[in-house]
Amino acid sequence: MELIKIIFLTVFMFFVIVTVHEWGHYFFAKRAGILVREFAIGFGPKLFSYKKDETQFTLRLLPFGGYARMAGEDPELVQITNGQTVALRLDGDEVRKIYLDRLDSRKNVIRGEVNEVDLEERLQVKLDVDGEVLTYRVHPQAMLVAKGKETQIAPKDRQYGSKTVGQRALSIFAGPLMNFILAFVLFALHTQMAGIPLADPSHLQIGEVMKGMPAAEAGVMEGDIIVSINGKPVGTDANGLIDMIKASKDKPMEWSVKRGDQNLTIALTPRSVDNEEGGKVGSTIITYFPTRSASFGETFTVAGKDMVYTTKAIFLGFQQLINKFSMDDLGGPVRTFEVTGKIAKQGVVQLTYWAAILSLYLGIFNLLPIPALDGSRLVFLGVEVLRGRPVDPNREGLVHFIGFAMLFLLMIAVTYNDILRLIG
């Protein structure tokens, strides 16, 4: 039951972070009048799908991201060419559906050969019906029907490229922006749940206990309060305790711990670990600070400080990765899920803080000028402002395609490395 809870919390956390990001794109694109064809969470095969208004909302198998697909952002998949035979279904004097296949089975339609078609500006189609060329007006929300699938047409004023640079930039930047807002809210929520630590610590306690190490073998448990070692009180000196453990390699130690209302005596012997000096027991030592409730003002102040501190830490990580690149320093979806699962075991308070960090990281990472990310799209918009005209959409699309392919290959390599590490 505990495992199911951890898996649920982990998946739910990623679902919220990705959904908030994509909702930012979706909301501001809709405000600008852009047709959003699909709002998807995840990639790969569909697990669930429903349509509301003009947008198809889908949940997909691989929970590694999502997208809000805007009309005109990529080449349209369904097109009509002159000379093609189609069937039109009218509602009054306007075309509401254009059928591209299985024409003989369509009822109450007008069949003919396309003489001329414009579904972006004039919204009309000229059809040769039994030798007579007739012009039909097309409804702005008409559907193209092929292979059992309906695709709404996208008039020029509903396409991404027809909007102002400001509207397009806001539609792109809104995704990371929502992640920043979510991170601030989560940091504030964590402050309310965890409280404000007081200045002086009260005791030392056991954090994570590693399997197969002396602490676990002796029965030490997470949350145990360390009272004394070999009869000597440890107080709140964590460094002193660690030095004592290091100096006791292969020497028995007697720990007095408090577990709830029980006072226990535990015997254990620190031992050496590869590439580490001194003795190790296989547990983390936490300096416990009593807390008090945060005031309304402190909640926002602390959340702001957490945002600044975490942002600096993220950029420092980027800098270290650039200065000394190593595949072992990269973590893919597998490692992220692994770490999140471990944090979820510690409780909702710690998971909330971790979710805030991930949301902030996702927002910052997406603003990097890497092809296929939001940052690169904003760079192209900046180039458009400087040039006074947009970059060729085909060239921009090619850059994003190459960038996406490279990121996908990197993700595969990192995931493979993570799996090997787990197996090892």
C-alpha cells in the first residue's frame, strides 16, 4: 500500500508540473485567438482523449513532458490540391465538412473536382461539378475529414504566425512563467507546512538508513533521536558525531537512541567504504531545529528567498556541468523518478519542496536557447524583431526538429545510463 501511495504521489507531482506549464501556453494562445489543436500531457500512444470546443485534450503513455499544438506552428498535416476529388457537406450556404476519402459512402454531399481552394484567407473552394464550376463559401470552423479523423481548418487569423510578436512571445513564455508561479506557490505552501526553524537546534536524529550497512543491520531506524555514543552525550554537534564514527572503523560502538517513548541501546561497528576515509554506518545525520508557525508575511518572504537560492543553485549546476561534462552527472526521467520516490517516502512536506524545485528547474531549463525548447523560439522572435521580418518558417522548423531529435537521443542515452546504474 505504501508503494502504491509513493507511485501515485510521484506521478501526480509530474502531472501537475507539466500540466501547469502547458496550460500557460494554451491559455495565452487562446487569448491571442490562436487555434490550439491539441493539449497533450505526455508523449506516445493515447491513453485518454476528449474534445472540448476546438481543442483535443489527450493523456499519453510516456509522462516525460507535453505540448500545446498551435495551428500554423508546424506544417498542416491535411492538405487539398487542385484536381483532387472531394465531397462537401453544407449547412445552409456554407461548407461545414470536406471529405477527402470514401466519397461514395458519403450521403447528402456535393462531389466534384477541386478547381481552386483557399482555406486560409478567402475561405472558399471552387468545385467542378459535372462540368460546371461552382464556388462555395467555407465556414471558419469547417472540418477536413480523412481516414476517419476530423481536422479543423485554420484560417490565417487563427494561425500562430499571423499574430504580433508580442502575442507570440507571451504564448511561448507563458509556459515557463506558470512554472515560476507554481514554484513560488509550492515554496510558500512548504513554509506554511514546515514552519520557520528556530535559531538553536534541539537534537540530532537519524535520516535515511542505507540497506546492507551497519546502522540498518543493527536496527537503527529513520527518526531515531541520538542521545549518546559510548556513554558520552552527543548534544547537537553533528560534525563531532561524524568524526567519532570515522575514528571508530572496525571498533564496536554503543549508541543510546530514543524512539518515540522508548530508550534503546544499539551496538554497531562502523566499517570502511570504497573511496571513503574512516568508518561508515550508512545513515544520514540530521540536525533537528524546532519550528514555529510562519506568519502571512514570512510565508512570502521565505518563499522568495527559496526561489532566489534555488535559482542560483540551478545555474551553478549548469556551470559545473559545462566546465566538467560527464554523463554520470546527468539524470534522466529514470533518475528523477527514483529521487522523487525517495523524497515521497519522507512525506508530503518534503515532496512539496522538491516539486517546487522541479517546477522552477523546468521553467529555467525551457528558457535556455536550445533548439526545440521555448528559449530558442523566443530567440527566433528576437531575430524577427531585429530583422523586421520573420525567419523562414521551414528553416526555423528544421532547426527545432534537429534540436528535438538531439534532445531525444540524449534522453535515451541518459536513461540507458540510469538503468545501468540502477542494475549495478
